[in-house]
Amino acid sequence: MDGTNGSDLPPVKEETFCKYVLYYEMNNSRVRIWDLIILIPNALFVLFLVLRFNKAQLKLRATSSPIFLTFYTLVWGNVIISLIRCAVSMTVNAAMPVGGLIDKILWVTVRFFLLATEMSVVIFGLAFGHMDSRSSIRYVLLATSLISLAFTVTQGTLEIIMPNDMFHIDTRDYDLFGHGGMLFWFTSSLVFAVIYFIILLLPWIPLREYLALPSK
């Protein structure tokens, strides 16, 4: 005892708020505030979907396009997967190796469904009115699922095998989900930004003459 801090141990490093909010557990339980922040709006949205289920069914029966049913199914699928992730993450200890692995696998799974849905919605939106057959919709879903699978497998591999040190929590000695690391996250975000920028410019570039774009 030297009278300074009661020991010769190095001071505990305090994490920044951006990290702290991701792993802070309420009342020393396994329920992290971040999971709760995600769970509440998802649960409210499920309640909204349940209350509007009958009206949604009537509207789906009134339209002849199977794209709307596909949209509706994708929305339900994504919100259910997100709820499952939150519920399971609240029951496992992320500080333990197995718990941390389960948490990352769940995040990657959610990312797979979200990315596949995002790409499907973009394609359906650009080809709206020209893709009304169930077979063409299945081909789109298959293609986007394969692309999303390749993306999430790469992300998950980087996340589990080579976690980024920036997402390491020194006080808990485990890694937060880092979206595959800063380099992968930056590269993928840049690619998606370029794709959406090109889509935004489609009505004003010569390429519109070769594409049957929707009126809106």
C-alpha cells in the first residue's frame, strides 16, 4: 500500500460513451441498455403490424402484384429476427467467450436479413411494373440472398477471427460487435453510398434510355 490508490495496479481505463452505451448492463444484470433500446421500438412495431394485420390482408388481396406480399413478408421477417436477437442477447453473458460468439453470430444473422431485404427492395423499386411474376421475384430473392450471404460470411469471419482493437472493452476483456472492423465497414459503406448515388442520378444520365425505369 503506497497511499496513492491503495495499490500499485494501473488505473482502470474508462471507456468512451459511444462504447459504454453498447455494453452497459442495467442493475448488474445481463440486460444491456443497447439491446433494450433496440427491443422497445421493434416490439412496438410488431404490435402495430398485429393491430393492422386484417387491413393489410385486405389490401394485399386487392392488389394483383405479388411484390407487395413480398415486401410485407420481408418486413415481418426482419422485425422477428431482430426481436429474437435482442431476446437471446439478453440471456447470454457477452463477457464469456461463448456468449460473445453467440452475440456476434446473431448480429451477423440480422445483418444478412437486412442486407438481403435492402437489395431486394432496391431492385423491386427500380423494376416496379416490370416484375410481376412469382418466378422473377424468387430469382431476385435468391440472388440478393447469395450476395448478402457472401457479405455477411466475410463480415462474420473478420469479426470472429480478426476483431478490431477499437471495439475491445478493456474493463470487461471482450470485443463488441465491430461490423467486420473499421476498414471493412468503411469500404462497404462507401460502396453502398456510390450505388445509391448512381440510382439517384439515373433519371438524369444517358443510361435511363436503356433502362425501363418506373415513373416515380
